[in-house]
Amino acid sequence: MKKLNITYWIITALFSALMIFSSIGGITLHPDAVAMLHEHLGYPLYFIKFISYAKVLGAIAILLPMVPARVKEWAYFGFFIDLVAAIVSFAAVGDPVANWLPMFLFVAVLVWAYILHHKRLNASN
């Protein structure tokens, strides 16, 4: 159980940090984020801010132990939708596969964190 908890917290903290870090540009509407998300992918500015705040809230939800498991489930699902939508968006605008293929690494880390979350839930029951 100790190894499971350590692995869970490392992977979950890493994933949460990635999500929070990736949302900073959207929250502040940094010119680089606006260039990529608004001008290149065509997302409206209000949506960029919305999804960025949602990512921060989701990261907090999966990090805080007192958050109910059902809320964590929705946070994981939201992250999955966000990452898959990013992959589809990059592919839809014609970006080369080499540019969006690394996004699958983020999906893999998310799936790993989600599996570890369920293993911890099952071990505690």
C-alpha cells in the first residue's frame, strides 16, 4: 500500500503540475497562448480562459484528499476530454503528426494517474 500511495502521489502531482502550468498562459491570455489557441486553433478567448480555469480546478480536485471520489471522477473525465480535444484540434487544422503526437504522453500519464486512483480506492475498501 505504501508503494502504491507514493506512486499515486508522484504521478498525480506531476500530472496536476502539468495541467496547472499549461493553464497559466490561458488564464493570463499570454500572447503565445493566444497565438496558438486563438489564432492557430480558432478557440474564442472566453473559452481559452474558461478551460484554463477549469484545468486548475480539476488539478486541485484530484490533489485534495477530502474531495469526494465522484468529483475526482469528473475531473479525470474533464482532463481526458480536454486532452483528446487538443489532439483532434491540432489534427483538424492540419498540424503535422509530429507536432501533436506527444500529446498522447499526457493522455498516458492521465490514464496512469486514474488507474492508480482506482487502485487506492479499492485498497482502502
